[in-house]
Amino acid sequence: MSKFFLFILLLCAMNVHAQTSHHFELKDGKYQLTMEGAVHFADLPLRCMQREFPYKTGVTFSDSSLTEKPRLYHPAFYGCFDWHSSVHGHWMLVRLLKLFPGMPRAGEIRQKLEENLSAENIRGEMKIFAMKDNKGFERTYGWAWLLQLQSELDKWDNPLGKKLSSNVAPLARQIAGLFIEYLPKMNYPVRVGEHTNLAFSLRLAWDYAVLEKDDGLKNIILQTAMRFYAHDVNYPIGWEPGGNDFLSPGLEEADLMWRILPEGAFQGWVKKFMPSLAGPSFSLEPGKVQDRTDGKLVHLDGLNLSRAWDLYGIARHLPVNKGRLYEVANQHLAEALPNVASGDYMGEHWLASFAVYALTMQ
């Protein structure tokens, strides 16, 4: 490779770093979001949360009643390409307003949230889940993000937050009921790196159940997690990632179990489940993306972000190796964060939510 070519690569890398470094800062060993980063990431869902097309539907059409624009049967969450991306885009904007209430465009964000999350629109959303052929719509990934949105609203001590929390709560309770109905029917966990990964959904639903004091949901999640994961050992982390992964099946499981198990029990469990996590030489290479215009291949940017939030959470409950886990988490963030706003809709419609979760929720 010529010295000139190496020089050009170095300049490009320095330019990317200069463009993104002000979006986050390293504090207490972890990357954290700045005001400039909040403005940068907020722009992405603002572009699409009220944009009807392109749209990927997941509903089942049992008759002609739904053969109409998605906005008419998803009046709240019709934007950002698909239902779950719209939901977590709304979550992200709420999260940013809470952290940076004086941020630029805050008024616009509040207005759009109030328009989309009206009580009438949420009642419209509930109709889909009441249909016999659509009880499994967005199961369980979209369900989990809706509960995460409700949790964020419930913790927003603000008149708008209280209003939107009241509006969305009936849908959250409906989805909590769907979890309670569905989970006991599962005989096997879903251990993939995409939407149907069960551990990811259980941990978001667990956070909601704890906050809401929903003992019915909490007990079902506890029983399900113990049934499926309590006796797992020697997870082959070296087999990851899959080519389309945006979640780590192994790390999502560990990120769930520190919530479920007492502290000492978790440390014993994780050393059997993934022994390398407790070792000073733990390493994990970030995923590499070849084509960010491909909706599946760009998933690996999301994988790097979700691995980071998993590792931050696990590290807090595995202090013996906290420093090393933070280092690996930061490596993954450094790989992913410059690519969140890639200029292509296939990644931009959802990656900002993952970036904000990784930077603010641990």
C-alpha cells in the first residue's frame, strides 16, 4: 500500500473523528452524550416520524379493512419505515428532552410528540392488537420498545410527560397482557441476533414491570428467564456475529440475567455462562459493515451499539473486570457512532435510537 494512500486514509479517519467527537465525551471510562450529540441524533427521527413512506408493514390482512394507508391504522407510529422503529424513535426524543430540556428544536419535538401520541391515536393503535390475526403483531421486539417508551414517559416529571404517559398507558397495559399470555406458551427461547431475540425483549419488559410494580408481568418474566437461561453454560461468543445481527444473543442474555438474579448469584452464573467475560484478556472484535445502503448488512452498526450497552450494564455487576469491559464497549461505540448518520435511510431511520440508548441508559 502506498504512503500516499495511507495518508489519505488517515486524513479521512481524522475528519470523521473531528465531525463526531463533539457528539460525545469520555467520562468515568464510558462514552456519554453531549448536547451537540443530542441535537445531531434528534434530527434523524424528526425527519421520519411523520413521514408515511417508505413503510414496511407487518400486519396480517384477514380482509380488506386494512388495505389503506398505514397512517390510518397506525395513527401514532406510522413513520420511520416500520412500527417498532417509529416507537423507539419516539422513545429517543422523550429521552433527549428529559436530559436536555433546553436543546434546540425542543419545541418542535414536543409538538410532534403531542400530535402523534394523542389519546385518540393510541386508541387507534390498540385496535390492531385486539384483532385475532394480529395479536402477534410486533411480537416481542416492538412490544418491548412500547413498554420502554411508557417507562420513559412515566419517569418524565413534566406536564407534557404526564399527559403523554396517560395517553400511552392503555396500550402499554394491553401489551403487558400480551406478554403475560404469550410467554408461558413458549417451550424454547429464541436465540437470534435480530428482532425476535427473546432476552432483549424480556429485559426491556422487566424494566417496565419493575417501574410499574406490575407483579404479574414481573413474575412471568422471572419464570421465563429462569426456565430458559438459568442453566446455560459455555456460551460460544466466538460464533458471533451472524451476518444480519444487530443484537448479541449471548450478551443480551447476560444483560437480562443481572436484572433477574441477585448480585452474587449473577456473578456465579456469568462465570459459567461466558467465562471470558470475567477475564482480563476478554476481547470482542466490532462488527464490520460492507454496504450501509443494505438494510440487513447495516444491522452490524446496531450490533456494535447494542454490544456496548450490554457490556456497560454487565460491567457494573461484574466489578472484577469492569475496566476491561468498559474498554471493549468503548471500542464498539467508536466503531459505530461515526456511522449512525450515514446518509442512507436504511440505517438512519433506527440507528440513532440505539446510539442514544448506548450513550445514556447505562
